[in-house]
Amino acid sequence: LPPQCGVKNAKGIWKMKRVWVGEGVAGESVKKELFEGYFSFSVSYDQMYRKAGHGSGSTCRFAFWGVRAMKDNTGKEIGLGPGKGI
């Protein structure tokens, strides 16, 4: 990073893994999937931001769940939709 941006260091992690797969309703070839994930991002500021009162940096961490988007008959993703549920 250029020295004038005010950020001394930044790093992050993004992890996801599939935790469940379910078969579609009888006769459908659609698989339903559930994922769990974790995100972490940290940034440390140089003297410019510290002197301006922004502190030495910040860290953000959170866990999340995700589902695979539904597909129509042509294979195009159509999102979660109101559908029939899992």
C-alpha cells in the first residue's frame, strides 16, 4: 500500500465449508446444500490515522451460514426465491 493511504497493514481470512447436502423431492435432480463460514479482517493504521484520533486499528470477525442458490430447469441460478423451502 502507498505510504500516504494511512494503512500500515491489513489482512483477512474467508473460510467456507459444506456441512450438509440433501436430495431434492422425488424425481428432481436438485441438490440442496448448506454451508458454514467464518470471516476475519484486521487493519492497523500508521501515524497519520493515529494522530487524527482513529486509534491503532480495527478487527472484525463473524461466523455465517449460506445456502446454494436454486436453479431453474435450464440450470440458471434463480436465487433463493419464496419456493417450497428445503
